Amino acid sequence: MSSSKNILQVFEHHTLKVDEESTFKMVHFNALEKYGYKTKEKFFSVGNKRIKFNNYVGVIQVKNLTIEILPKADNNSEDKASKDKWHNALITMLKECKLIKLNTISNAKLKLKSASILDLYYDLFLSETETIFKHGLRKNYRPIEENLNKVKGKILFTNHIRKNAFHKERFFVEHKIFDADNTLNQILLKALLVLKTIAHNPNHNIRINKLLLNFEGVSEESITEKWFEKLTFDRNTERYRQAITLAKLIILRYSPDLKGGNENVLAIMFDMNMLYENYVYRKLKALQNDLDNPIVKVKEQNRTPFWETRGLRADIIVETEDKRLVIDTKWKVLKDNKPSDADLKQMFVYNLHYDTDLSILLYPKTTLESSDKKPFRGEKFKSLNCQVAFTDLFNDEGRLEKDLGKRIYNELIKEEIKTGANNVYSA
């Protein structure tokens, strides 16, 4: 565990204990305890004055404390250098998987080494909203009902009679006005108000207050998930998309202290298993445009019917001109180079169901080397092979390998295209 000012960094599956002399205090635990029960302990489990994180990584802000939960798939120490390495790796993976867009953030490379992940999301949302305002908030016509001293639009006679029985000089009418009080701007306003409550960066607070001045006349609404389900974008509103995506994260992941305290919690968390799978998929997908690698197609989450309404969903399917491989990513440190029975049975079914002769269980590399391809036992299944493999995510400089797809191709796929496999798997 390491901390800098009000930023606390821990690794996934780490247990954070209350220590009044340290950064994580009882007031933080109490807020996280409420949030944990509210979210059914999705991101962490609650113990006796302790929080145990699971396979979710990302960032949680509680009161004035920011907790970064970092991924870890090596046996190295948990010192500051290791935390910096995985902090930067997580940001890069989020960027590659389109979960954060760093190219719009000023001096992003400098921020990677110092800013918290939460600050990057805040900064990006504010930058996107500032850009929207620079080009003008979206305005449109909307109906409004008013009691006026002149006729404007059409008279609503039922309401007019009820309200103006003793005011013959007034008319209850419905007419249209042209303003910025619409769904998109209401969502941005709500996100800004949430940030105003929880942001502790002075620069962010200045930018938030400046932006709020531009939302005069936009009504504050209670935004729920249903609002985002109904949204559609066209050529006139496409410029809102990125800001709305970030606003959704901020609004829906925010849990206010309804008792009026200041222990609000905001969590932006990602399932590390899904993030690793998506990252590997994108790296392999990039090879489809590489003429040096004869990969025809890379598919992700290919769900096919299996039994009644149930289906099978392989993580990644790689197709060459005459072969098909299944790759199932596993974000965990494998003990003694042996996969679980459940994982092996799953890969056996994948081989049969997707008509492949090799399935690969792909783990992040620690200190282990790749295993040989080994067929499943049985005369009928000699052509069905499973390989336990490990890929090093980092280059020699300790940064994520840019050509990870090519590395996986060279280490696991290239030889398979040429030869195939015939060894026996021994459990």
C-alpha cells in the first residue's frame, strides 16, 4: 500500500485496514461499508474495519480520499516503482479499450505519472464540456405551459377556466420556446453538480464553477439510468457523445450521503478479467490489417447456441486461411503451471463446439514459461489440443508492449499454422 497526499494505491485482492494514524480512517470505512452493502459488495467485500478488494480495478473516491485499485499479475514487490508501473499500465489499457480518451487532455504524458485515474476522468469530462460550450450549447424548441396576460400559442381551455375564472385578463396557454433546457444539457449539468460536491482539485473547482455559469436556465433533474437508455445521437448532437459517456460514469457511479454528511462515494471500476480479454482482443484484431501475419479474422465474444436458451461464448476466436483457434484469457497467476479442471473442460467443449484443433488458455506471464500444446486423452479426441500459455504484457523498459498482438502471434499462433500439435496431455 502506498499513498501520496490524499491518493492511496493498492493492488487488486488487497485488504485495506482502518488505521487512524494512516490515510485510511474509520470515517472512510463507514462510507465504504454503506456503499458496499448498497452495491451488494460488487467491487469489494466488507469485513471488521477492513475492505477486501476483488477482481475489479479502477478508482474510488470517498470523502477527501482517492483510492486507486491497480491490477497485478506478477510476483514482484509492492513498492512505489511497482505501483507506478501498474498505474501507467492500467491507464494505457483503459485508453486502448476506449474507456478513457487521453488525447484530448493537455499534457497527458506528464499527468500519467502523477495524476490519479479519477483526476484524468474529471479532467477529460471538463475538457469535453468546455469544448461543447465553446461551440454553443445545443438548443431546441420545447412546449411550455404558462399563464400569460396575452394569447401566445394555443389556449388550454380546461386549465384556463380553472385558473382564470376571476382573472379575465389572463390566458392559460401552451406555446413553444427555443432554449438549452433539454436532456443532454440537463445530464451535463447534473454531472457538474456532482463534481462540485466531490472534486478536491482547486483547478477543477475553478473550471466547474465557470462552466456552471453557462447552464443558467437549464433545469436540475434527477438523472437515472433510463435517461441514458433513451438517448440517440445525430449529426447535430454527436459532439456530445464523449461528454455524455463520462457524465454517465460520474452520475450513476456516485452515491451521495443522504443524511447530509460529506462522505460521498464515487467509484469508477472495471472488471479486470473483461479488461484483459478486451485488451488482448484489440491487440490481435490489429493484425488483421498486417500483411505479414496471415490472420483472416479475429472475433470477440462469439456466442453460439448450445442447449435450449443457453449458449457458449468463447473469449477470442482467431481464424487463418485453414485453421481456427480459440483463445480464452485468464487474468490470474497460475499455480504450478496447472489449469483448473473447470478451465480444461471448458476448452475441451470449445474445441468440439467451434470445430477447432487447438484452444489456448492465455494467462499474463509471471515467472513461468509457456507450456507445450497437449491433446486431451482418448482415441476420439487426439486432434483436440489445449495449450496453457503465458504472455508478457511488458517490454524491457517496463511499459506495456505495443506489439502484444504480434508477440502472441509469433509465440503461439505462427507455429500452429505451420505444424499443428500431437503431444499427449498428462494431468
